[in-house]
Amino acid sequence: MTKLEEGNPAPDFDLPTDGDGRLALADLTGKMVVLYFYPKDDTPGCTKEAIAFSALRDEFEKAGAVVIGVSPDTPAKHDKFKAKHELSVHLAADTDQATANAYRVWVEKSMYGRKYMGIERSTFLIGADGTLLKIWRKVKVAGHAEAVLDAVRAQG
């Protein structure tokens, strides 16, 4: 298994999305991809993050990047989440956590002393050639979408 670090190939993915779509890394060759993992639709931090990325979607597209949010939620839940908050980014359903595991973001978490498995909020900037350009782990939502956009523009 290739190390998950900047400069190495990004793990492949092929996931169902909102709106009965599918997105695969192989189909996005030639574009930069912002792949952001978040724990759950319609929770406060995840909603703020999705709204922030959606607000900047046109800027990401101008800079040559596609933004894809990934969580373990189903495509149907993604559809409701997008409609409720007027989100414009793609939301992919990783219901079996295979992609989260490939990107090493499916981790043991702890809340109120209870341990459970979940998504570590993380973002990966993948180059047009499929290479990992930048990795953000344990993301804090405030200002994150703007920082990712700056990194995309720096690649241009």
C-alpha cells in the first residue's frame, strides 16, 4: 500500500453521489480534486463546512478544481442535506467506509468517554495527474474552505 503523503498517488475512489450520480477519481483526470471528508450530514460543523465550500464553488471551478464532500451518509441523505442548505458541491456516499479507510480517515474517536469509529475531518487536494498535492488533517472548519482555495490557486 502506497504511503498516504504529499507527492504520492491518491487512492482511487468510485462513489455514488447525491442526485443518483457517481464520481470516480479516474473520471476526473485533468482536474484538481478537493476531496473533503466530514462525519455526518446536517450536524453543525459539517453544515458550516459544506456551506463554506458551496459558497466558493465557482472560485474553485475557475481555478480548475472540483469539490467533493464525502461522508458515510447515504445518497438519499445527501439529497436532503443539499436541498435543505442549498449546497452546490458534490456529496459522495462512502457507506462502507472503503474510501475513508483508503485515505486513513476512518479512525477511533472518543466522546464523553465512549469510543467509536468515525470520520476524522480531513481534506485532500489531488492534482490533475492524481497526485496528492496537500493534506489537511483534524480540520477546524472556520477559514478552512478559504485556505483550500488558496492552495488550489497556488497550484495554478
